[in-house]
Amino acid sequence: MKLRFYSIVLITVVVCMSVSCKKMDSTYENFVVKGGRQYPGAPVSLKFHGGLNRAKISFLRGSDANAVKARIFWNNFSDSVEVDMKGKNTVEYTFVDLPEAFYSYSVRTYDAMGNSSIILEVSGNVYGDKYKSTMLARPLNSVLLNKDNELNLSWASADTTGGAYATEVEYVNVQGSLVTRRFPTKEQVSKIYDFGRTSSTIKYRTVYLPDSLSIDTFYTAAQTAPYFIDKRDWSVVAFDSEHPGDENRVVNIIDGDPGTRWHGQVGAGNYPHFFTVDMGTNRTIKRLSLWRMKGDDRAPDKIQISTSEDKLTWVDQGTFSFDRFNDAEQIFDMRLLSPSRYFRVTGLQGPQQYIVLGEVSVSEY
């Protein structure tokens, strides 16, 4: 009896559920597309590439072969452009003549039946004169040619937060060809091994990318810088005297600072006074520069310059007047150009019995 009762209850529940489901189906019947609606695949890896007054939108087509075109919208969907996708794995469109500003675009794909994908948004900056005005040139501290003819460029810090990522250097190599090389901003010292020494200067500028997806590279204005002989390879191999104390030593004449001095020994004898420098390799010296010790007029009035390849045979490069009242660099042209490893500066006469000088340099140009 109980079994019959439970069977009747179960049949009643099933009938009620069937009727209820039919009513629910009829409720949503008008909103269901028979056969199902097809949505083409949305753009894959959508990117914004900012540039100089232009912007590129790029994305991958993806695996959905039904997507045949895309439309890019801007200005709150009031403007758009259609892009053909057929036969393309990577889809790109570039907007040109854009004012420098922040831009936002929306992209959706379509199949041949006009069905559309979901909308994806992408945005970024377009750059122009305002950005370029913020770019700082990376300072170049020194350009030194060592005894192995390696050119060493010593840099100050670059504005990496503003987008500086490299420094571009232009020079003439040993074959006489104009070469352009880029050095990363992480380098504090950059080396050039094939510098030709036929030009007295190099040209350099800082390279900027405002962001990693930028389609344009930006450059600061090009600057030029002369190279100098690296005096860290030099040594003073002969001199007539020096006064006691480190502040008076003859090696101060090649320390790169006219504010330090070589002071001849007081009471050691009258003029002439001399020093001889070994440059560590042969150079064809064209000019020699000499400074008095800053603010000190006890320098010589007249000097003689000599050069030698072997420190045995000397070439007289001339006798010159020296202005001992002038703190500035004084440059003397060599009379005869020949390979020389050594040079000698001789003070011939001066106001004191001893000599005082600040600094010496040479150049090949």
C-alpha cells in the first residue's frame, strides 16, 4: 500500500517539473538564436606603439579563421577605421599627424556575416616637441687615447628614467671609413679599438626610447669632442731637480691639474732646468701645451722643446717665449713632425734661480 502511494507521488513530481520546464523554455524562447550565435575571436596581444606624432595599433589575429576584418574606434566610438585581416597573422594600423597627447582606442573583430567580437581597449602616449625638450644629453667627461691606441670614453650618468638607453658615437676608423657605434647607458667607460687618429674629434649624441614599444627613436643634438693623449701611461724619466715635499714633485707636471706644481729645488743652481717624459709609445707630436702653476708667476720666460724616439738622438722643435703671467693653456707648434716616444721641456731663463711649472700635455692634431 505504501509502495503504491510513493509511486503516485513520484509520478506527480515528474509531471509538475516537466510542465514547469516547458513554461520556462517558453519564457526565454524569443531571446535564443536558433543554431547558436557565432562570436569571432577577439584581438590577441593588443598593443599601442607611440611615436613621433604618430601611433601604431597592432595585434595578433589568433586562431579564429572566421575573423576577416577589424574596426578601430576613437572619440567615444564616433570615429573609426576598418582594417582588413584576411591572410594576416599580425594586424597593424598607423595613425599619423597626431598632436602630442595621450590616446585611447577600442578594437573589435568581425566575421563575414557581420558578427563582432568583444571590445578591447588600448591606450598610450604620442610624443612630440614637448618630450624632445626634456631629453638630456649624456655628458662626456673625457676622451683619452692610451698607449695601445685604444680610445676610452668616460661618461657621466644618463637620464635613463627619461628614456635614454644608449649613446651613439661617430668616428673615423683605421681604414678611413666613417663608423657609427652605439654604447649602452650602463657603460661608464666605452672603448673604441679601431680609432683612426686621422680626425681630432669624435661626434656623439644620446639615444632615447620613451617606452619599450615606441616605434620611433629620439636623439639629442650631436656634439663634438676632441681626444687627448692619456697621461696615465706617462712617466717622468729625467729632470734636474725638485724641491722637497710632495707638493713640489716633478710628477705633478703630468697629473692633469695646472693647480699643482713642479717646483725646482731652491739653491740647486741657475737655469736651465728641464724634465723628460716617456709617453710609453711613439707619437707624432704636432703641438705641446704648457701651463704655469695657477697664480704663480715664477715660471720661465723662455723654453725649448725637444723630441726623441730613443732618448739618445734629440730633435730640436724650437725655442719659444712663455707668458709666466698667464694662467691659460699656452700651445706651441712643433717644427719637425716625426715619431717620438720622449719629449723634453727645458726652461732657458726665468725670474728666479729655480723653476715653477703647472702642467704639460701634447696632441697629435
